Amino acid sequence: MSALAPLAASQEHRVAAGPSARNVARELLAADRLPGLTLAVSVGSDLVCSEALGWASLDPPRPATTESRLRIASISKALTSVALGLLWQEGSLDLDAEVQRYVPSFPRKQHAITVRQLAGHLSGLPHYAANDMLNREPYSSVTAALSKFAGRPLVHAPGERFAYSSFGWNLLAAVIEGVAGIEYLRFMADRVFAPLGMADTAPDLPGLAGNERADCYVVRTLGDVVDAPAIDNSDAWASAGFLSTAEDLVRFARGVLDGGLLEPPTVELLFTPMRTRDGAAVPYGLGWELGSHCGRRVVGHGGSHVGATAQLLVLPEERIAVALLANANSRSLRAAAARVARLVLSGM
């Protein structure tokens, strides 16, 4: 796998952020009692920092490395958003079409739901219940996995309000298949990961060997660490189903921003706040969380999923990307990513 470009001599002032970023990661590892943690920071095409701390596996002991693949949780939605963007800029996807145009088997609800509403969490579809994440059933396809929630009622009328729904993103995987005519995982591998050089990003398949992925853990209230429950992610590829490395995620951010795969208007479409039916903006675009940090625009995604916590934070105008991945539940990972971004900004 090729690395990001080495730091240019004219950009050496940015190196100062590297040791400080590593200190933030070490503090996070200790404070949240995490088994393992990986960090990567890029500015433009330069890899400013790449670090692996702790353990990819506790038994047998296996140190975390920068090549350790960890669950990336809901960052999977940002990855999937690029597939939507590609199909939209090619003219084959109508974001305002009803979902049944592309997935005719999905049952109609009391209100019509559009693709755009699914992508912006305005659809009214429910989110996971407490035990929905602990899936152990292997689904043969993304369409088959829709049976898990297809019969559940809407929690609100589409467009009425923002209500986070990972089920909505699982339905978008079926939309992508309906538009593209190929399996969702194949589309992601061929049209998103390969062009962006994301060689270490892959679906979280149960059969992956231990040296290809980090094990997942739960840090209990008193600080003891236990194995996370075993799950099958075939019900949730588009919403939370991928493994990756911190370096691959900052590579992904760079690839989204550089215009080589997605045209600038498409990127701006993904980063534009969705609006409710009454015109109120929400802090979410099409697969990207939106906000600000130190007075700068920030996009990205974070989340947690059965023994893992992940955060990708991107400052588009400054071309800064920070990725933090932990192989356990973490209270402080999002705040740590923001601290790292602030350190990088202070060195520019």
C-alpha cells in the first residue's frame, strides 16, 4: 500500500503538530482505558502523523500497528455517500425520487420517502433498537437485510424533522444496487475504494483472519476490558459495516476533496446542510456531519458499533483530516480528534 506523500520541506512547520497529536492519543488511550488506538493526520497530501498505540488483540497479545484494520462504525455512511455522489453526478440517480423507483420490493409507508431524505436522516425510518446492533444472522444480500426493519412504522412524517436512522442508510445500499445494477460491496470496492487508493478498507466479514483486523472490546464501568459480543455485519454494510485504517480514512478525505473522483459541485452537495420541510437547516448533509471548529467549517462523521469507536474530522478549506479509531467504546474520542485538529491549525 502506498503512503501519503512525505512532508515537503516548505511545510516542515506542520511537523510540530505530530508529537502533540501523539500525546493527545496517549492521553486518550489511558483515560478511556482503551486496548488499542490508531491515529492519522493529513494536511493536503502530506501525512503529518500516523500512530498506533496499545493492542490490536489482548489474547493472544498482538500490538496495534498503523496497518491494523478497525471497525469504523458510522464513518461507513460517509464512504457510502461517495457512491451516491458518483451516481448522482453521472445522472443515473435522482435524489428526489421515491425509494421504490430503485427498490420496488421495499414496502410503501403512509408517506412517500425520497432518496435524499434517507441520506439526510429526514425519512422518518426508525433507528436501531437496543438489540438491533447485535446481529448474528448472515444475510445473503443488502435487499434481504431490509426485512429486519421493513415492517416497522415511521417515527415521523418524512421531512418533518431530523432523526438519525442507520436503517435508512442500509436501505441506501439497496438503492445503490438498484441504480448501478451491481452488488453494493462490489460497487464500493471498484468505484470508491480502488480509485481512492484505499487498499486497507474492506467489509467486516466474520471470516477475516486475526492479523487482518483488530479484535473488538468493551470497557466496563469499573475499567475492566472484556471481549465484545460477536456479530455479523451483513445487515449494516452501508451504515456501519466497514473496517479500515486511520491512514486510509485520511486518504479517503483527501480523495473526496481533491476533485479527482467527485466534481466540486458534487462534494458541495454532500456537504450542504439538509433542511426540514419548514426550511430549518440541520447539522447533516448527505452522509456527513456538519459543524464548525475554531471558527472553521468542519465535516466528517463519527460513531460507535459493538466494540469500536471511530471519528473522522475534516476541515475542507484547510485540507486537514484527522482520523481516530479505537477497538473499544470511548467517551472522549470525538473531543480528542477536535484537540488534534486545533493543534494542527495552530501550526499553520
